[in-house]
Amino acid sequence: MSGKKIDSLTRSVIEKAGFGKYFVHSTGHGVGLDIHEMPYISSKSDTVVEDGMVYTIEPGIYIPDEFGIRIEDMVVMIDGKAVVL
């Protein structure tokens, strides 16, 4: 699955909950030696997530002058399945 598709699935959940306009950044990114690296989990990423890749899913909702929340999960692809660490 591409980073673009993962981002789209995440956005659809947030939009169905009525918070779509408050989700203003990408969904996640790869984890490795750099802070942000491939695979990028964003609306622009055609990178396909492959076995062994570790990445974050960290959607955030920021409502101006009220509050913001961001929940981060680290995920690894094992045998074609996303496993939350």
C-alpha cells in the first residue's frame, strides 16, 4: 500500500468524525537514523510500504483557540501486515 493510500484512509476516519478541517498535516513518516525519512505517509507519497519498514501513524487534530491532540503509534510491516509496536 502506498503512503498516499494510508494517509487517505486516516483522513477518511477523521473526516467521518467531523474533524477533517482540523487535520492539517501528514499522517506519518519512516523511522530510522533520521528524524523524518521514507516511507512518507502523506497525501503526496507514492512510496509503497514494504516488509521491514518502520513508520509512524500520528494523526493530529488542532482546533484553534481550544486544544490539539496527536496520538502516535509506531508500526512495522511484517509479512505484508502492519504490526503496531
